Amino acid sequence: MEGESQRNLSDSRRNISKKDQERSASRLERLASHMAAVPLVREAQLARQECAKVKIKHQVHVSTLVEFLTQGHQSEQEKVYRFFLERPHLQTPVEIHKDKHRELCMRQLTAVVREAGIRPMDLLLNDPASYFVFTEAIGHIDLSLAIKLGVQFSLWGGSVINLGTKKHRDKYLAGISNLDYPGCFAMTELHHGSNVQALQTTATFDRLTDEFVINTPDEGATKWWIGNAAVHGKFATVFARLKLPSPDSHLDKDMGVHAFIVPIRSMEDHSVLPGVEIRDCGYKVGLNGVDNGALRFSNVRIPRDNLLNRFGDVSRDGEYNSSLPTVNKRFAATLGELVGGRVGLAYGSVGVLKASVTIAIRYALLRQQFGPPNKPEISILDYQSHQQRLMPLLASTYGFHFATQYLVNRYAEMKVTHDDEVVADVHALSAGLKAYITSYTAKALSTCREACGGHGYAAVNRFGSLRNDHDIFQTFEGDNTVLLQQVAADLLKQYKEKFQGGALSVTWNYLRESMGTYLNQTNPVVTHREGHGHLRDPNFQLDAFQYRTARLLHTAALRLRKHSQRLGSFGAWNRCLNHLLTLAESHIESVILAKFIEAVNRCPDKDVRSLLKLVCDLYALDRIWEDIGTYRNQDYVAPNKAKAIHRLVEYLSYEVRGVAKELVDGFGVPDFVLRAPIGLQNGQYSEYMQYVGF
């Protein structure tokens, strides 16, 4: 008994000693982090008036930054810019009527292809990275031109190339490339946009004539918002339900949605062909250089060969054959080949964000207002509130740039390998990045306009046109809310496959450890660490983002399982919808940060790498602070650490302010392309005065 008592006492002492050691280690950790940390803002020393005097500068050559961002494509952008600089008659004026804008866009597009010698279709097929860089440059010239170009080559041309076979490429590719065959992409209907599988337009096979008969069965099936349809298009890729006569029934057999080439205007005199009705959708909120129209079909006959038959074909005797066994698989394969549009919109949206942030920051550097008594006024970018508005936007722009570069590279890999895993990865990633970035840019445009005060309201300073032209990016190629649901569904699929031993795709592979490492009890030492070295450690930042995603994914799966027992699968999904959208956004932010960190690490120039690390830290910590409630609720971040993150975000915004000019110059958008008088590199006020006639 005595020996057992001694053992118990010894064990008790060891336990007490272990707890004391843990407490001591925690105190030492916090003390060390305080001692090692770079001093924070020092509110008493860094009063706002001092911000005008003290600028923290990083040594960096803008040309080196531009070279790293463009990854060897700078000359391609400059070729586009020089072409329009030398042709003032092709530049879009501030004020222009819809009809004149449409004709100007067509002249611009024709000039790019036939005078500049740029062949967008060839780039899209052989060098997707160059194609998307080219379209970003075109978007800086005029977003209407970029969208019209995308309709012609990415949508109309891409549908023929990706959904058709050799006979279609041989017949149409040259005419699409040189603009002899201007065309449309007729998918969206009045009653159906995102739900493509429910489209109502029909294409019924007629065995007697070896033709398909295209019909619009009711008003809801009218093809709507079809770019190039109202004025210029001669052909349309029409998405319709393929109907085959059934020998055993008076009802036709529905084989699902397929794509068909349908001529809509005469090649000789451009007149509308019999059975085709075309109406003009009229003025829009923006993009009025694009001639959107509505199409209806009444017994329009097309040859059987006009079926784009890569995933499904019909023989002369009316037999259907496909390498894919089900309607759903054929539909998924069809949409999977059309993700280029989403890739382009995500990439193009970043271009719009670059322009708006550049204008707002250059104006903020120029404009002086108020200041210490009896001293000169200071730049409005020296005010903490203005830094907090604009510097996180600048950091996000850089993060989005590297994320969309990665997306383009994955898309190019997909087009070469046709690997199923890469296809699935690009499909989900393009949906998520398109939805997240376009929504963010739409909000950022308003922030940038407001940050420029009354001058941001002048049309010549472009915020109005950029905001209006970009707004539809949130709906193009899939409504953003629907696309985020696709991302959430894919995450849940990956979650399920993890427990079944399946392989995770490259983009989601951090979830491999998520149910273990990320969901274990948080480390109380790390929870309280608040030193700069720790907070600016990319491992901590990425772990925080991925922890949040893993937690949301785990709880979403549990909630769906619980609610599905009572509400069914659809009801459970709808009940958890806001949770699922948050999950998707969290995952996309994790991907953006991961690609930002990778870009920083691979940058060969140490000065640029240091600058990008600063911007990356601001992006990461600002996003953590924006969702600090989630981290606090899960005890991932202690109160003292949350305060430290907030102070550091303020300080990093101040530090980035010191290199804001170099960072926006790094986007490489020349003054004559940016065009906003308040956003020029110098002489802003003189340009502005000239515009109003002084």
C-alpha cells in the first residue's frame, strides 16, 4: 500500500510538473513572440500627419515587376496597345450611341484580325495563355470589344472546335478565324439560363430528308441575350433537345441537349433566313457595343451534318450512337468543353480590377486634403481610412492575378492531355474563381469610385463605364450563386471520396489531412501567438485558411446528413445553402492564397520577391481579419491574437501605401490605354482641364 501511495504521489507530481511546463512554455512562447516581433504601428509615434512624411520603401524596378507578372507576354500586350495608339479612329469615345458603338466594335475586331495580323482563334487553339493575355489587353481598350471577340472565337469558334469533329473544323474554322463567318452562341433561353439541361428548343430528326428541324416551341424557349445576333451574326451554335422519332410510340425520344450549327443570315446579302426571327435586345446597362439579340425558329431545316457530334451522333437511318452511355454524362462532357468562357471572364475581371485600382490609387496619391495646422495639406492616401479602403484591394488584385494565371495553365494542360482529373479540376476551379473574382471586382469598382469622390463620378474617369460593362460578368457563363454551389458540390464529393479511399484532385489535396490535422483540438500555444514572425509566416496564414475550409466542409456534411433524413436531398441542400456558399468562397480564398504564396517563392528577383511577400501578407491577414468571428468562435485565434492581426493589417496597409505607385505601375497599363485623366502617371489635372475645355 505504501509503495502504491508513493507511485500515485509520484504520478501526481509528474502531472503537476507537466502542466507547469506547459504553462511555462506558453508564457515563454508569448514573451519570445513579443520580443522578436517588429514593433507594431506605435500609435503615439505614427500619427496620421507623420504618414505623409515617413514612407517605407522597397527597392524594386517596375520593369522587373512587370516582367514577372506578364511571364514573357509583355510584348504581346504592347503590340495591342501600339496598334490602337496608332489608330485614333478606332478608339472608343467617352460618349457614343449604341448603334455607332456596335459598328465601331465590329471595325475594331476586323482591324485586329485583318490589319494587326493577330489570329485569336489560332492562339486559343495553340497557346491559350497568350490568348487570355491578349483578351485582357483588348479589354483595356474596350470591354465591349473583348466580349464581342470572346463570342466570336471562344464561344462560337470554341463550340465548333470542341463539340464538333474534323468535318466541322474543315468546313468552318478558316471562316471563323478570318471573320468571314461571324457567329453566335445560342444557349440561354428566356426561361432558362443556368439550368441548361432544361432548355426547350427542339431539333427533331427527319429521316425522309436527312435533316434536323429546329423549332422554338413557346415564348419561354426564345434564345435571349445572344451576342452578335442582333446585327452581325450569320451563324449560331444552337443548343436544343435532340428528338428522334420512336417506332414504338407517337412521342419522339428525347436524347438530351446537343449543339447544332444553324445559319441565321444569308451569306450573300445578310438578310435573315426563312423561319428565323431576330429581335434586338436593345440598350443594356453596359456593353452596348455588343449586339445582343433574341432568336426564334420555326421549322428551320439544317443538314444532319450540322449536329456537332463529338459526344453523340445520329446515323442516316436515325440511329443514335455515343461513346458516353447516359444523357447526364454527355451533358457533363459538353459543358466541360466550354469552360474556356469562364476562364476568360475570371481573367478579364482581374484586368478590370487592375484598371480601377490603378485609377483610384494614382488619384489618391495626387489629391491632397487637410493636414496638420499651419502645414501643407497631405495626400488622401496618407489617411489610415483611405489606406484601409484601397490597399487590401490592391493586395487582392495581385492574389487574383496569380490565381488566374494558374487557372490558365491548368486549362492549357487540360486541352493537351484531356486528363479526366484535370478536366474536373478546371471545371470546378473556373466556376469558383469566376464567381468569386467577378463578385469581388463588382464591389471593388464602387469602392474605387467612392474613393475618388466627385471626380470618380465623371464619365471621362471611367468608373461608370467599367462598372456598367463589368456588372454582367457576375451572370455571364453561369450565375455566380449557381457556380459557387457547383464548387460546394465538388468539395462534398471530394470529402466523400476521401473516406472511400479515392484520390483527391490536385487543387483539393489539402483536404487529405483536413479531417485529422485541421479538426483536432487547436494548440493553445499557437492560438495565443501574436508576434510578427508568426503572423507573417505563410504556413500559419495558409493553415488558417484551410482550417476554416475544412471546418466548414465537415459541418456542412453533418448538416446535410441530418436534414436530408427529414427534408430529402434537395430540401437539405436548400436549408444549408448559405453555409455551402460560404464553404465555396472559403475554399477559393484558400486556393488564391496558395497560388500567391507559390508565386512569391518562385520569384527570382529578391527585391520583387520581398515586395510581393509584403502584399501577400496583407492579403492573407486582411481576409483572416474580415472573418475573425469564425476563427474566434472556433477558438482558433485568441482575443490578444485577433487584436494583433487587426493592428498588423493596419500597419501593412500603411507599408504597402509606401509602394502603391510601383505596385500599380507593375500592371503595365499605359496612360493612353487607361485614359482616365485622374488616373494618369502624371499631369492628371492638366489632362482633366483640357477635357472640359480650359
